[in-house]
Amino acid sequence: MTMRNKKYNTIDLFAGCGGLMDGFMLTGHYKTISCVEWDKYPCLTIENRLRNKWGHTNSSEEVIRFDIQRTDELINGFDDAEYGKHVGLKKLIGRKKVDLIIGGPPCQAYSLAGRIRDPHGMKLDYRNYLFESYIKILENFKPSFFVFENVVGMLSAAPDGTPIIHRIKHSFEQAGYAVINDFKNAVYDVADFGIPQHRKRVIIFGVRKDIHLKANTKYKDKDERLP
């Protein structure tokens, strides 16, 4: 397979109904090898989409319905009264290389609307810290890259007094990934990409540090180096 035709293996976390997954698949450069979501009907939607749109004959195994907070079981397998039985991500993926992890935790805890409606300003909501499960999957599979997406409200959320974005940035770096210094520069408006509405999102792109370092050594001019 030539580099032009190479497809990068992707895991989708907090997959929802598979909108982000579908966007990557539509480029023709990515192959979804697993999706993780804990809501039953979105999982059925993704299974159907992978099977009937993308020709995945094993979609019922590739889509894992499970609580991502139980990360060790998700990776190594589980037998649960609510979620059923699965061999886990490690055995499902086997010897395949994971090139990319995509996804973003539920946005309700970070959104301004959610914080206004909640009497505690969403400070007690466990979803503030679901990014930690994303980090654990990164650390286990060590993909070359990741894409982490969420609402702009994430930039101002501070459930325990410390900006959550500082915790997220530190966690990515501790996991071995280089990310942009200021996440305010990671805000994108979908209207700039041909979508007929204004909808801003924070999209964080991370590169494994050994790959980032190799890329930077190719440039002699400091101004040409990657951020």
C-alpha cells in the first residue's frame, strides 16, 4: 500500500452517534477500528452506520457499549449485567497499530448554558473529569496523534478553582504529547469551513513527543519549527 492510499487506524471515544467518526471516514484516509459509547441507541446507530455505509462486517464487536470511567475493564475485557460481555479494546485491536484517537467528553459540564442552569454551576458534575479516561486510553495505546474536541466553555470552566483547561493541557503533556501552548488559539468556527451556521468548538490536536521532536529536527530555521 502506498502512502497516498494508506488508511490510519482510529479509535473514537465518547462516540455519540458517530458524527466525528463519520467525518474522518469520509476523507478516505482513516479506518475506524473501534468506537466507545455508553448509551445504547447511539451505539446501535454507529453499528448500523459502520455495517451498511462502510462495510464493516464486525461492527457489533467494534462498537463497545461501556462506561469509559471503568477504563481497565474497557481495555482488558468485561462481563457486566448492564453492558454485556466483551473481550476489551486490547484483544479487539490485537496487533493493529493505533494511529489516531479522536473524541471529546460530554460538553454539558463545560457549557455556559449548563453552568447557568445548574445551582452549583456544574462544579459537582463528574463529567468535568471524564477527560482523565481519555488520557488513560492514550497512555495505553500511544497513538501517533489525537484529536480532542469540546465546547468553548471548556476554556473558562474551573470546577475546583483551577481552570480545567490547565489540567487537560498538563495531562496531555504528562502522557507524552505535544500540544499548542494556548488553547484559545485552538478555537474554530464551523462557518469558516463551509457550514451554514456559526458554531465554535475547541479542537486540540496532539502529536506524540518523539514524532514531534523528529519533525522539528528537519527544520534548520527556528521559525519553521512546529509549535
